Amino acid sequence: MKRARLFLACSLLLLFCGILAVLDADEPMRRWRTRFGGVLTGTWDRSLDEPDGSLIRIRSQSNVYRVRVNDLIPEDRWYVLNQRITSNGESGKTSESTAPPPNASLQPQPLPSGTEDLTAPIPDIDSEWGISTSRQGETETISTDSSLDAEFVPLPESPETSESDTEESLKTGADEPPPPPPTVPGTEPGERRVYKIEGISYPFRWCPAGTFTMGSPKNEQGRSDNEPQHEVTLTKGFWILETEVTQEMWTSLFDWNPSWFSKTGTGAPRVKNVETGSLPIEQATWEETALFCQALQKASGWHIALPTEAQWEYACRAGTETAYSFGPVINPEDANYDDSEPGNVAQRRRAVRNPYPAAGFPPNGWGIHDMHGNVAEWCRDRYGVLDEKPVTDPVGSDMGNTRVFRGGAWFLDASCCRSAYRYGIDPDTRAYYLGFRIVIEP
């Protein structure tokens, strides 16, 4: 009798699943992302939508999730609205309430161009670097390191930088003729031009064409085997953003902010008394940096992209060959990084603080700030093995899904801040110490 009941229950369950499959046959399995970082993979079950359209249900392989339409990132929100219009036989007609948000139609695409698929396998475990990754069927989680419960640590005053020097470095030349467009090359390394896009100032520094030694010597302290020295020639100069992309820059283009250290992020209590606009963007995935580049390119008309790994190291070194652009060693006065001793947990908890506002530390020889520490930075390239052969205009590996990040961070130790340090992670990764900067290629 029990077996018969069990058989009947299983049969009814299979029948129910079959009916659901039929009902959902016209809806594709897709990844749904919220502006808070959550990622779900499943089908949209329209039969369970709220009457007012404010909530939709996403059916994964194991559960059904209620999602607010307004909490979806712009392109997913517009997908829902557009599908509703199409299903009502009103394709091509958009009312004011269903018009796409600015830049909502911009899908993350390869940089600078191409047809590759950005869909990457999602890791089963977090990496040893404390990185939080998107996972199927879960809301994004961030480290609960108790050291982050402390008050936000403000940027220490630098004895080498006077208030007048700071004001001078932030001048945008409002009373001067506008600078030539970035399609016009610079005349010397480190030449500065400030452009206003969507009301926000973007300071760039010129990096001329040249040849340099990429990688690290075998006797460099903290070196890894993935940093072989080799000669790299860059045949074209480029403009690189003087700082990391800030939250102010991001929110001038989007109505959502992925950052942990933001007014709407998980770390909001820590920054309640902080002006977050000058803080670097963090927790943006590689795919979302592509979205930013496309939005800024549309607003400016210029070719904007992430730097290649070679461009990044070339700009970081600024003509130097030492472990750091300022010499063979690093000190807390030079950059924002974890300066605790390896294995000293108590000291590490005191050292781990937060990112500082962009340009908080002295620049390198070409006037570029925060290439060592503060937040690590995405690069355009796929991560791959480098060899010792000379190369010209390298663009990274043509295989694999992982992407390169560079530059160390407030969360990482001194060895990760070296000019040659490199690491590869999944493009879906979010980390509260991982940001990016951009380049303009004439």
C-alpha cells in the first residue's frame, strides 16, 4: 500500500513538472541579475506575476523566487517590460512608463570589439583571496569579516601634499580653452587633459608609444612564476584615467551602484558619514565594466575600453623597472594595502579597513594615482601564461574565460601591489576590493 502511494505521489509530481515545463516552454532559461548583486538562473513564470506587474517569479531547477522588477539591473528590467509589450501585441509602441532607462539596451560585450561569449562557468567555491562570486540560485554574499564592522577609516593627511597642491591638481580649466579631443595624441609622458562627460570631470594622462620590460626579475621579493620578464612594444599611445573609476562617475550613467562601500550597498552603515562619490567603484563584475565603457563611449563619442594588461603595467611603471613605481619597497605612506605580517590575524584585522577616496596617495612619474593598492583593477585580457619572447601590442590569451586583474588593494598584501603582479579570476566575480579604470585609444 505504501509503495502504491509513493508511486502515485511520484507520478503526480512528474505530471506537475511536465505541466510547468509546457507552461514555461516559451520562456528561455536566462541569468537574472539585481542591482544589489544577486544572480538567479531560471525561467520567468509569467503565470505567477503580480497583477500590477511589480513582482515576477523566477523558477530555477530547485525553487521559485519572487523578484521586484525595479530591483533588476537596467537591461533585465527592460527585457521584462519589452516582453510584456510584445506579448500584448503592441510591439514597437512604448509609453513613458515602459521606455528603457538610459543605456538600458547596452548589453555587456567584449572590449574593444568581437563576438565572443561572455558567459562563464560559475566557480563552486570562493577563491583563496576572499573573493565573492555569483552563484546560481543564491543571493550574492559578501565576507562577514568582523574587521569591517569598525568605523570607516578616513584618508590620512599626507605631509608631502599641501592643500593648495591638491586644489591645483583638481582644476578642470574652466577658464581656459577646452583641451583637444583625446583623438589628438599627447606630446609628452604624463600630459594631463580633463574632459567633462555627463557633467563629471575625467582626468586622463598620456602614455606614449614605447617599449618596456614587462614582468619581474627572479630575485624580486614576492614574485610569482606567472611573471616572466619579456620585452613588450606598444606601437600606439593611449590616454589612461588618472584614478580608478569613482562612484560619482558610475552613478552619472546608471541608476544603480554595485559598491559594497556605498549608500545603497551592504556596507552602507560604515559610510553613513562619508561622501562616497570620490570612492572607487568596487564589486563591479568584468561584464559590468564593459557596460560602463559602452555607456561612456555613447555619451562621449570616443573609443573607451579597459586597458590591456600590457597597457596597465606600462602605465603603472611609468618608465621604472623596480618592484613598485616609487622604488623596491612599499610603505603605508605610499599606498593603501594590508601591511600586516603574514599569519598575524590580530594585526590583519587592524590593517583591513576600507578603500580611500581616489587620488589619496602620491602619483607615479606620469601623474597616475593608485596603481599600487586601494582597489585592484580589471584588465581587458583573458588570463593566460606569458613567455619570455618579445611581443608587440599583446592582447592576452585567446583561450579560457578568466580575466586579468592588477594592482593590489586595501585588502591584499604588499606583494600584490607590485607593478608585475597579475592574477586571473572569473568575469562574474564581485569583490569589495576590485574596481577598474579606463583608457581612451586615439
